[in-house]
Amino acid sequence: MEDILILVDENDEPRGFMGKEEAHRLGEKHRAFSLLIFNGQHELLLQQRAKHKYHTPGLWSNTCCSHPRQGESLFEAIHRRLPEEMGFDAPMEPLFSLSYRAEFSNGVIENEFDHVFAGSFDGEPAIEPQEVEAYRWISQEALAAEMADEPEKFTPWFHLVMGDPRMTAYWKGRKEKP
């Protein structure tokens, strides 16, 4: 069964519903979320998208990203998708939101109002191979260097999230806490 996405305006106000594939084909703005999980060493958990995904296959991105379904809150969706993709759940805190539009060579258009959340986890993920090819933990410095040297290895939305000054400040603040 196809997911029914929540279509939104520029202020994240709901304006209707549409199937996921149609929304991505037409480029309709919809609600989404991006999760960033950190461990006790202040490293970020990255996921490599499964190589058969219909857009951005094999690219590295944030820990988990998805969409709430019709009738589902952001927090319900987060606590559904994180265990489905990464095999664990974690408390989350909202960080910020951003809007972006990215067009891909296969005709898919991501047009999202993306809510960014962060959480903590110190175990090993149990990835779902239909969703995730691989995972790794990475430091802020190593990630910045890799994204500068090989930007094509990362999803467009991950570039936006990591380039946002609020993200930089949040990660720095995590490292400064005792």
C-alpha cells in the first residue's frame, strides 16, 4: 500500500493529501522529517541509502528521513520509521525546519518542508536492507572534510541540513556539554 503524504504550503500548513509517488512526480510540497542520531563520542550516525531506492540510491545521508502519513503526527512517524530503518528507537528533540526542492534525473522531484530532529543512541543499529545499504559513525570534522572533498556522495537535503548554521551550533553545543 502506498503512503499518503501530507501536502503543505510554505508555512507547513496542511493543504491536502496525495500518494507518495504522485507527489514526487508532480513536485508537490509535502511534510517530511530528517533525524540525526549522535553517540556519546559526539559522532553522527549516517546511513547509506539502499542501492535500489528510486531516488538517490547509494548516497550517504542523515540517520533516517521519511514522511508522516495521513493522520500521523511527526513524532508518531519518527518513532515508526527509525525502528523500521535502523532497528532502534530513541527520544528526539526538534532542532529546526527548512524547505527545499531537488529534481533528479529520473523525474523525481523532492519538494519538502523538512523538520529536523536530533537524538542519542550508543548501540549498534540493526539496519533494514530494503531501506539501508550501510551505516557508519562519523565526527563533525571528518564529515565536513568528506562533504567538501566528495559532495556527490551525499543527498541534497543532507547538504542543506549540515550547511545550516543551526546544525553547526547544535553539534558544537553537544560537544561542549559535560
